[in-house]
Amino acid sequence: MSSKYKFDDREGVYFVTSTVVDWIDVFTRDIYRDILLDSFRFCQKNQNLQLHAWVLMPNHFHLICSFINNANPGMVIKISKVLRQ
């Protein structure tokens, strides 16, 4: 992740874009698309990721996302860590 952009506000709503190295069209293959979508589902279920909107292109994706506040305030999950998974 770039050191220029940080996810500091746990209650913020973010627009995120991620691209594939060399803009290779990997998401045109079902297996790679499914891996990414499974990752989104995992993060929604286990990391409190809330997807408001998303679009998957052949070589990149865009998300508008936020994070649901934890019921356990002592539990801190770094937003950048969730998005790396």
C-alpha cells in the first residue's frame, strides 16, 4: 500500500481501487474472479467489511466500503490489513 494514502478513520467511507500488475486481464477467468469475490465475502463475514458498491473490471476493481464498528471496543483491526488480505 502506498505510504501516501492511509486509512485512519475507522468510521470513514472509502473509495478503493486496486489494479493488477502490468494490467493483465486476470479477472476474465472465473477462477481468479471467484478467488477475489470469496476474499470479499470472507472480509465481510470475519473482518467487518461493509461493501456499499463495487465493480470488477478485467484488470482492476473499485470499492466503496466502510467498516462496521465492533461490538468489542478492545478489538482493533487495522483497515489496511483487512484490505491486504
